[in-house]
Amino acid sequence: LYSAYLYTGMAAYAASLSLNGVANWFKIQTKEEIEHATKFMHYITEQGGKIVLKAIDAPDQKFTSVAGLFEETLKHEKVVTASIQSLVALAKKDGDVATEIFLQWYVTEQVEEEANPTEILQKLAIGGKTGSSLLILDGILGQRK
Ligand code: FE
């Protein structure tokens, strides 16, 4: 849910620059993160656990460039990957096979979560982080559904 909050802030920043394609990408990213959280909650409920919602920290919103958004995204997703991997290790240690299998989906998902911003950063590295290459990227990211 923090991820969703972080990406909501990034979508708002992109929209403020009229980069609506970039904003679209982060809005879809936000939706996906909520789905990931929902999937966790569903699993916990199925296993007889109790959902306890806590306060969500305000994300850092000092954005200065579009490239910076994707650098932050990649950095954040790496933290998430490490968290998922810790959960896998914990499930293994506890002999909780069902949870270990459940977590496999997130392990695979994190490969994509890191690959997406990496690809975008590579495109920005090729085309340049400003000007017309940014507008081309905006067009590409506007196509994400
Ligand atoms: Fe994510």
C-alpha cells in the first residue's frame, strides 16, 4: 500500500508537467500495487489470519525529473524484492510450504517490477533525459493498459 502511495505521488508529479503518458504509467502501477496488497490480504484471510491496517508513511515527494522518478522506482522495487525474499526465507524456516508457494508469484512479479523501470531508464539513457526523447517516452508509456 505504501508502494501505491509512492506511485500516486509520482503520477501527480508527471501530470503537473503535462506528461500524461508517464502519469498513466504510474497510475497503472498504483492500481497493480493495490492488487498485490489485496492478494496478500485475501491469502491471510484464507489462512485464518486477521488483517490489521496501519498508518501509511507519506512518501518522499521531492521529485526533480522524470528520470529521477524511475530511478526511485527501481530503488524502491529492489527494497520490495528483498522484503519478499525475506518472507520466502521465513516461510522456508517455518516449514510453511503453502506460504512459500504463495510467495512464488511475488518472486516472479518482482523480476518484472525491476525490469520495467530498468528498461525505461535505458531508453532515457539512449535518447536523453529531456526534450523530444522524453515526449516519445511519454507516448510509449501512455499506451500502458
Ligand atoms: Fe511493485
